[in-house]
Amino acid sequence: MGELKFLTREQAESVRQSFGTPVYVYDEAALRSNAEAVLRFPNAFGLTVRYAMKANSNAAILQIFDGLGLHIDASSGAEVERALRAGIDAAKISLSCQEFPSNFGELYEKGISINTCSLSQLERFGELFPGRQVGLRFNPGLGSGHTERTNTGGPSSSFGIWHEYVDEVKALIEKFQLKIFRVHTHIGSGNDPAVWQRVAGLSLDLVRLFPEVTTLNLGGGFKVGLISGEPTTDLSEVGAPVSKAFEELARESGRKIHLEIEPGHFLVGNAGCIISTVQDIVSTGDEGYTFLKLDMGMTEILRPSHYGAQHSLVVFPKNDTGRTTSYIAVGHTCEAGDLLTPAPGQPEKLQPRELAEAAIGDLCVIEGTGAYCASMTAVNYNSFPRAPEVLLREDGSFVIIRKRQSPDGVIQDEVPLSP
């Protein structure tokens, strides 16, 4: 059935009345609490927490985390520009990206740091900035994640320089006289301390190969339980063996390596929800399903249809009968894959949910949507406008942090043919 994480039913209804549906809502108190928890991650010789802004790039959220001392992990040149526009100091922004931006030189000169993520990126950096400081992102040969789509390490992942290509990396470093200050790895989503211990060991082995390195970034991917029964990473448990590995390197070599981590989902996942309205209910007969159609879908949350991700749905009937019904919840686009209740990890498979018996017009809240929802959607599909975003402040007030897109906004960049 699910339950609300930070709103009351009355607050959810008030938001619907004030801002319409669908609408994202984020909880400032949860954002701050999560940030404070991450800042306590065990470390031996200092810690920098970089918020993986791809999880949710809203300027208000960036500013909250910036005020708490978090730095920024950007995954594209466009994200760097967005963080700068939000007022983030360039020196607090690190870029690790699949597509090296054409203006990476301009961004670097503004003061950001860069992790080169392929041999070609390293060569391009060296050609433009010989003798300068840069980081290296490696694929350590190990990955962790609940699906192949969330696994960012190992031979099935394109992220980072494959660890066996160290000789090629060193040749480029020598050719351009580069100064390597940071090694970066990232294995994907996981909460197994043994996996984190192993990847820390593999990553520190890479650090050993580069005597100038002073920082090791172990990425993020800390698992967050979004529904009942899903585990959430115990940061102290996964961090303790990592800290010990850093201490062992210090005893061995005297090198006191600074730790960086890059949480995203952990910081914002459960600090957000989507408030929606039931706009239709249809059935395919006794041998079929009852479909609960909402006024939102893959235009607001793509994770269920993309990953088979599980999100709690809470229906609030105006006329509560006390009964429940088995529903397949679907979105509002003309797309068979616009599904909100897939089987876990199987986006193609329908899995009914037992929800309060609903009627058209009832309120429905989708929980755990603070991360990879507003920032990762099929935005404007079927020409639906982008939904607004609202922040629940610590004083109990609700403030708009992104306006609802207007119909003009959907088409504002189009250039019609002349008559």
C-alpha cells in the first residue's frame, strides 16, 4: 500500500490545489539531513563530498548543498554551466563525462577540475594543456548494480579507462608532462561492504602507480531503499573498510590520500515525491487487468519503464471505502511502455499493486522521486509541458523552484517554415 515519507495527506492536497498536478515536491529538511549524514562518511585523511548533480540539477537544490559544504560532480559540460549559473564556485566543480565538451578548455580555465575518462580525452587535454594538472577516471574491472543498466564498472561498462591500459596512460602523461593529482573510479549502485572494500583496494592499487596522486574518488552509487524491503546503504559500514585501506597505504608508503565520494540518489531520492491525480480507470475484463491512469508518467518519471525501478504509490480516495483493488498504474502518454508498476528489474513485465480503491479525481502520490526523475524524463513527449517543482521549506511553507512549463515553452525553440 505504501505511505507518505514527508508530507501529510492535507499537505499533498494543499499542494495540488496551489500548484496543480503533476508536481514534484522536495523536502528541505530531508535534503539537509541526508547531506549531514554523508559528510560523516568514514575517512582517514580528509573527505570531500561531491553531489552528483545529474540526480537532480535544480538550482535551489544545488544551492542548499553548496551552503552545507558539498562540492559538485558534473557529468557534462552543460552541467558545469548550469552549476556555475546557480552560483557554485568553479573550484568546487569536477567534470567526469562520457562526451568531452568542445569548450572543456574554457571551463578548465574558469577553475574547474577534470577527470579524463578515456585515452582520447587524456590526449586532447594534454594537447591543449601540457604540463597542467588533471585527474584520471579508471574502470577498475569490477562493477556492482541491480541491473546492467546501473552497473558502471567492469567489462560491460564504457565508463573510464580500462585498468589494463595503464602503460598507454603513462605514455600520454610523459608525452605531455601532465601532473596527475586524482584517480577516480565508480562501480555503480550497491550496498555490499565487501564490494566497496574490494574496489577501494583495486583503486588504491591504481593510486600506487601514480606517485603524484593525492586524491582518490570512489564515486557514488550508494543504494537507497525506495520501497519497503529494499535495503539502504549503511554509510558507516561501507566506509569503515575503505578508511582502513587508506590507513594501510599510509603505513606502507607514507602517502595520506584524500577521499572523495559522489552520492546522488542517497542525497535526494527519498527527499522527493510526485503528486498526481487519477484521470481514468479502465479494465480489460476478468482475465485482464484494471489500469489506474494518472495525469503523469514517463514525462515525469522514466525509472520504472527504463530500469524496472520500484516506487511506492499512495492513493487517497475522496470517498474511502476501506477496500483495496489490484491495479496496474500507467502514465498518460500514448506509449505502451509508460508503466509505473513493473516487476522489479523487469520493465517489460506488468506487476499489479494492491492500492486503495480509487475513483477518477483521487489524489495519488508517487514516493522516492527526488533523484533521476525531474532530471531524467521523456520531457515533452506527446507535447506535455514540464511539471513544476516545489520545495517544502523547513518552516513548513511551500515555494516554487521551477515553474510549470507553458504550451508556448514547449515549442519556443521551433522555427516554422515561412508561408
